[in-house]
Amino acid sequence: MSEDEKGRAEAHRAEMKRVQAEHRARMKTKQKAERGLLAVHTGDGKGKSTAAFGTIIRALGWGRSVGVVQFIKGTWKTGENEFFKRFPDLLTFRRMGDGFTWDTQDREQDIRAARAAWDTAQEMFTGGDYDLVVLDELNIALRYDYLSVAEVVEALSGRHPRTTVIVTGRDAPAALVESADLVTEMTKVKHPFDAGIKAASGFDY
């Protein structure tokens, strides 16, 4: 190793020691959450539900109990449902939507489906049986006023202390964002659909 390379290596080591010390000092100011968190995945980019399902896998890896309620996606075949139905003992997976809103074209039907899904969701996140509950595409039901934003926010604030809730879907309402502990906005930079490429199984659904 040349003297120049040795100098760079030493400078790097010193910088990493400084970063490590800052990180350790910062961690000493943090504490574990006393209750489950409320997370919101929103934005126009791909990955909102995908990230939630990744968190489910992480939770299951730690032996946590998980519940899922899908608000919009109906009976159409998705990779996540095909995967998780192989492990019915690991989580509760409820697909309660009637399909995309542009397919049903029936507002009253959509409201009834959203209300039924919401009733199931409330049982999950208030009952104390789950460590993690994912409310997939709940934001879409809120965007179309199928459910009251105020009612949803109030109910989520009363979730069981052990239960973390993840809400997905674009256009998360401001009140939900304000009440959440974690908000991630997926920003679209490029998407294959804009280039004329259809959604693909195993990647998009």
C-alpha cells in the first residue's frame, strides 16, 4: 500500500470513528416506543403496498402476529395473496374490496364494501390479537369519501397498544398524515406503464 493509500485509509478510519460516536450519542437520546406505531405509505409512485408486504415478512420473521385487510383489490389474483394463503397459520388475510372503483361503477356498493372492510379492520387493530395490521388501499376509500376521515383517524388513535398499523394508498388525507408516526411518500420518477407496458404478475401484483 502506498503512502497516499495509507493516508486515505487512515482518514477514512478517523471519519468512520467520528460518525460512529455521533450515532451512538444520538441513539442514547432515543427510547423504545411504548405502543404500536401508525405508518402511512402514500404518493404517486409504485411501492406503497409492496413496502407494507415487505414489513409483513419482517414481522413474521420475528414471530409476530399479522392481519391484513385489502379495501379495494377484489378477487383478482395477486402474488401476495397466492403467497400468504400458503401459510394460513401465520396471518389473517382478508380481501374485502369489490375491485377497482372504475370497475364497479356503483358508489353505494363501494361504500358498503368499504364499511364492511373497515368493521373488520377495527376488530383487528383494537382487539389486541395482532402485532401488525396492514390496511391496504384504505386511502383510496377515504379519497372517494366511502368512509369518514375523522372517524378513521379517531379509531386508529384508539388502536390496541401492542398493534402497529400500516395504511397504504395514494392521496392520504392531511388529517391521517398529521396523526401518523411515520409517513413515506413514494415519488414516481419513471414507470413502465407510461411507456405502454402493462402491469406484470410477480412485479406489479
